[in-house]
Amino acid sequence: MTAQQTLTTVDDLYHYIQSIVPSLTRNNDDAILLDAFEQNDLRHVCQAIRETISNQVTYQHLTLRFGSNSEQSVYQFDVSKPVQFLFDLYS
């Protein structure tokens, strides 16, 4: 995506996210979660809780449902900041 392009639809946003996924992997847990994303295997992602005025994230609640393991807490994984941001954007 160039600086002049805009994300005007949910599909545009999803395709943009897909295009940046390979560059985000920082560790093995990131790779597991991003692979689940690329395989269309993420079932549920809850977004961050933010301050309304500052947009500052005060709490990152992220629940994942993927694979045969059903619901998994993001806190089971060592998720890097870029991947946390990806899931926040995705949600």
C-alpha cells in the first residue's frame, strides 16, 4: 500500500493486514498465531480497551479461538507488540 492509498472497506483493511503479516514475526509464538491468521483459522479476537480522549490502550484483552484447542488466552503466548497491534487492528 502506498502513502496515497486509503483503506476504505473492511476488505481493503483485511488485505492490507494480510500483506504485512510476514514482516511481523518476531518469535515462535508470533509465528504460530500469524500462521493461524494466514490459514483463516482465527475465530475470535477481542480488541483493546482504550481511553476515549487519548486513545491510549489501558488493557489488551485478546482471546483466540483457533485449531482444535478451542479458546486460548493470548497470555499463554509471548506475543510481540507488532502482533498485538495487528490483532487490535484486525478486531
